[in-house]
Amino acid sequence: MAAQDRPTVLLVEDEPAQREVLAYNLDAEGFEVAQAGDGEEALMLVEESPPDIIILDWMMPKLSGIEVCRRLKMRPETRGIPIILLSARAEEVDRVRGLETGADDYVIKPYSVLELMARARAQLRRVRPSTAGVVLEFADIRLDPETHRVYRSNNILKLGPTEFRLLSTFMEKPGRVWSREALLDRVWGRDIYVDTRTVDVHIGRLRKSLCQFGGEDPLRTVRGAGYALG
């Protein structure tokens, strides 16, 4: 899987040895892994570059995981990021508190790494279905990530690899407005420098490809904000 196709996970764990083990396994599962050792660093990293999913330890210095979760779920721009909360607190009242704070899943320590990876994949399927091979559909457009084919009204469209990744991003969240910077992170990768004007060029190519057999342009330009599908 190419780096720019890899879903991103923010791993927030203050124990270096445990963080290293999880980071290794997440990388093997196909995730691009960012790491934070405390809650304040986690919030800063999310602000700089929102991940697809967060694995968050409850007990941490400076700022607890439950407080990080609460703050992220209060903000509209980060509310939709799935959070798996890790905790040694096994009491029902603690699990309920974690879930009521907004965590999407709650895993009790000690845990099975295999089970945690499965739970992470399940959350990822919800927010990035194309990574799990799920066929995406919007209006008369259908994208099959496994065969790497795109159809519009039963016509096979010719798309370059960058245009395919752009369309996949749009079709996972129809209606969402993506800034150029967010598209650069998702499609080109966080560690690659590309001028934002490059996004405009590839959007133009994608529009041309989508309309090669006729039909209205489904992409919407939002002045000062970015682009959206529908």
C-alpha cells in the first residue's frame, strides 16, 4: 500500500515500550502512525493534521485521555474522528464514563494486540470504507477500490492514480468541503511537499474525466474553502 493510501492513526501512550509495540503492529496493519506521549502533544498533533483514527490511553501526564477525548468530541471539526480509549479501569462505571465522554470504543488493559488491531480496522471501515475494499457510490458514479475502476452510468472512466485517490476521498464523505491542505495530506501524503496549486490542476483533470461521457460536473468549488462532491 502506497504511503499516501495508508490511513493515519494517532497513537497516544505515555509508556514508550508499549507505544513502540503498538506502533509496530499498526504499521504492519497498513496504518501511517503518528505518536504522542501525553495529552497536550496529542491535541497539538490533531490540530496540525487530523488523523483518521485515534488510539488514546486514559491515564497520562499533563492531560488525561478522557479530557483529550472530551475536548476533541466538543469540536465540530474533530468530532467525527473515531477514538479508541485504552484503560486499566475495568469497572462498568468507568467504561460508561469513557463512552459517554465520546469514545467510540473502550479497550481494557491488559488487552490482546490482535483484538485491538481488529477494533481499529472496524473503526476505520466506518470512516474510510475504501480502505476495506467497500464499493463507493454517489449518484451515477461507482468506485471499486479493489479493481481500481470507476464507472459513471455504466461507462468505465479513465482516471490517473492521483485522480482516483481524489475521487475516493470525496466519495467517502459526500458533501464535506475539503481544503487544499487537507487534500494534500490525504492524497499526496503528509511528508511530501506539493504546492497547493497542484490540487487545482488535478481537480481539473478529475472533472474532465468524470464528464468524459457527458453529465453534469458533480464537484463543487467552495470559494475560499476548497472542494466538495455534491
